[in-house]
Amino acid sequence: MFKIVFLILIIVIGYIAYVGIDVSTEYDSVYKIRNQIFDNVIDPIIKKILKQASESDFNLIVDNTIKNMEKYN
């Protein structure tokens, strides 16, 4: 699967290089969409996940799990 995607990518890049198509406008539109996705979707989700992770008592959960495992051994 990865080989097919890589082959298609090489063919597209080769075609663009051979024909000399100006792809700067397409690149700019993709760049703007990518920035909007990161700013409006991914960044808020990551901030929420990191906030919840920092407020969790993960170390206590791990310690309790280790203590419970030691009881059974």
C-alpha cells in the first residue's frame, strides 16, 4: 500500500516538473486550510487533553495498580 502511494506521489511530482505547472496557488489554498484545521480543530482538542492529563492523578493510579499487583504476587 505504501509503495503504491509513494509511486503515485513520484508520478505526480514528475508530471508537475515535466509540464512546469505553477502549483503555488494550490499550495497556498492547502496551506490556509491546514492552518484553519490546526487552529480551529486540533489545537483546542490537544489543549483540552493536556489540561485533563495534567489535572489527573495518574501517578496515584499507577501506584495503586502496582500495590494491587504486589498483593497478588
